[in-house]
Amino acid sequence: MQDRPHHPTDDSENPSSSPSSSRSRLSRRAFLRGAALAGASGAVGGGWFRGGRTPDSDPPPSDMRYRTLGRTDLRVSEIGVGGYPLRDGDLIRYALDHGINYVDTSHCYRGGRSEEAIGEGMRGIRDQIVLATKWCPYHIGRPARKQVFIDMLDASLKRLRTDHVDVLFNHQVGRNSDGQGLPRLQNPEMYEAWETVKQAGKARFLGASGHDADLMQIMHWAVDSGRIDVILCRYSFLDYPEQQKLIDKCHEKGVGFIAMKTLAGARGADLDAFRDSYTNFKQAALKWVLSNAKVSNLVISMSNRRQVDEYAAASGSPMAASDYELLDRYASHFSDQVCRYCGACEEACPDDVRIADILRFSMYEKEYRQHGRGSQAYASLIVSERAAHCAHCNGLCESVCGYDLPVRTLLIDAHRRLATGYPRDPGPDARAG
Ligand code: SF4
Ligand code: SF4
């Protein structure tokens, strides 16, 4: 076992620069510690600043810390509400009482019902919330016209009961989400719409988010373009070397970096097995992300008060040795089970199976327990993109996966669970993620 801290720019150990051989040589503990050290030089703004734009002298009953979101003037809580599953508007007020002032949703989350619940919950406290929503690719249509973008935001604002959002993301920019990928971020009509809504005071900062295999290419382009203020990107203790280069660039250029998919798959039906006297796996995973001072904050799905309590507690306390041990135990169990959505295996598939997307849909259903989200999304795939073929295949994809995942087995299991209960293509909302 190697014991010197890994640094993401050290190519001799960099898992992003070589396939599975270098990954398997790398000590998991060194892997975990190295990423935390990589971002530790930046300044973290702490202190009690409860509102997005208005200081509050009354400190919240938590140790929540706040950071500045890139070059924006927004001060955001280290932990943000991921609003996909949110049904109870009171949860927004409860989260704010725990210092959480960043709330993320989308036009397409549960057909707009996430925005409606958040709008209900923000009544009377809107000025204390930093609010983000998204332009959903599946509702934009082709060609993507300026007026469609504007109308989509207006619909979101109506549901959110507000006259503006603080961050407006282009959601799921990637080759699979709408078949376009980067051209969506280069669409002049999108920028014309953006200038119109910005001038009207309906949105303050522009963002980009994505999941697809071309995520890194798209995010680097977004940051280099100078037109994108904030990115929302996957980042976890099992998935970081490429992201660290992007995070460094964001830090240099003043682009906010918001992390998602921070639980590294949240594998295991009972994560309480990964708990010690002081913390649990999820808190350790969140603390690991926040130990990188160049990360602006993170969002994580919240649907009940227990989750708010659990996740809010991850802010304001540094990584302890026991946290590293928890993550190391998790990695030893699940590192070869968690897809990083790199898409490297998809080239090897003789069919068109959307491997990374299917494994992400499976995670929503099984690990996140967001019942219906994964199976609806799966139902939106055309037959050749599904994993029905895998049971009769010799699994060429597995030989390409640099993380040694039993890809075929995972896909067969995903298909078994996802391919029931929904008609083919239930509509654009199902593809939102
Ligand atoms: S098991 Fe075969 S059909 Fe399924 S994704 Fe892998 S290569 Fe493609
Ligand atoms: S199965 Fe492996 S190669 Fe394929 S997307 Fe997931 S991590 Fe990448």
C-alpha cells in the first residue's frame, strides 16, 4: 500500500491518465486524502451570512458555513437543497433554519411540481434564498428558439412565485440528453434569450450542468467561454481526478463550481453499516467534497427533515481520521460497483446501449430510492439503447471499463428493475435528471 498523498496532477498515479492498471495500484486511502489536499490552499469564507444578498445578524442554529459562488456576489451555504424529490414546501423553511440558503430545482423536475413546492415554501423568505432553476433540454424543442427559452423561464417563475432566479442553468448539456451536446451551449438564440431575461431582471447568473460522457469537454468549454458563471458537475471521493483540473480552472477564472452526485453512488441498501460513533458515510462523503476549498458548495436531494439534519451537520466540521476510514471502507466494498459515467465502455458495445445513463437511472431508483424516476427515464430510451440485449452478449463493454465494473451484470440487473411499469416514452419530464 502506498502511503504518500496522491495529487491529481501527479501523472505517475493519476487514474485519469491511464486505465485500470494505475487505478488498481493506487491506495484507496491515498486516493481519498489526495483529492482533499488538492484544493486545500484556497480560502474558505465562513461566518454567519444567512441570506443570499442580505446579511442576517441572527445566526442560524447550525454550524453552516458559507462560500462565495465564483465571481457572483452570492454567498451560498456549503450544503444546498437538491429539489428533485421535494414535495413539502415547509422543508425550505426548515432548511433555512439550519442555515441552508441554496436551493436547486428545474423546470422539468417532476413535471414542475418541485418548483411549485419550493415556491410555496419560499413565501415570505424569498430574499433569504439563493435560488437556481434550469432550462430543460427536453422542453426546448428543435430548433431551440429564443422565445421558447424565455417562455420556459416565465413558467418556472410563475411556479416558484418569484420575479427572478439567481442562477439559471442550461440543464443536462451533453450528447445524450438532446443529441446535441456542445452546440446547445453555442446556440446564439440561447444567449439572446439570456440577455433578454437578464436585462428584465428575471435571472442574474448563467450556468451549465450535465451528466453525459462528454461532461468534461463541455464544462471546460463552458468555463473557457467566459459566458458561464456557474457550473454544476458530478464530484465525489471516487470520482475526482478529471474534475480537479476543472475545479482549478473554475477557481482561476472565477466560475462557481457546485458539486452533485457527491455520495459516489450511495451503494448499499443500508448505509448505516458505514457509520461510526461520530459520523456516517453520507456526512463523511459530503465533508470530503467540502474539504476542497475551491468547490463553491454542493447540492444533495432532500425530501424530509431527517435528511436536512443529517446533511447540514456535514458543514463546519473538518474531515477526521474516522471519516477517511469510513470512505475507505466504502471504497473497498463498492469502488468496482459505482459507475463514474465516463462513457468509455459505450464505444465497445456492438449495440447502442446507453450504459452510463442506464446505470445512473438505476442509481436513482435503487440507491436514492426515488421510485419511478429511474424507470420513467428508462422508458424514454428507444429499444436499441436499452439493456435488454445484455443477457445475450459476451460483455465487450467490461473489458473497456477502467474501474473494473461488472458492467454486463449491473446492466442486466438494471434492466430487470427498470423495464417494468411504464409505457415507452412517457414524455420529456421522464428524461430530466
Ligand atoms: S453487455 Fe453487451 S450489449 Fe450490453 S452494454 Fe455491454 S457490450 Fe453492450
Ligand atoms: S461502466 Fe465503467 S467505463 Fe462505463 S461509464 Fe461506467 S465507469 Fe465508465
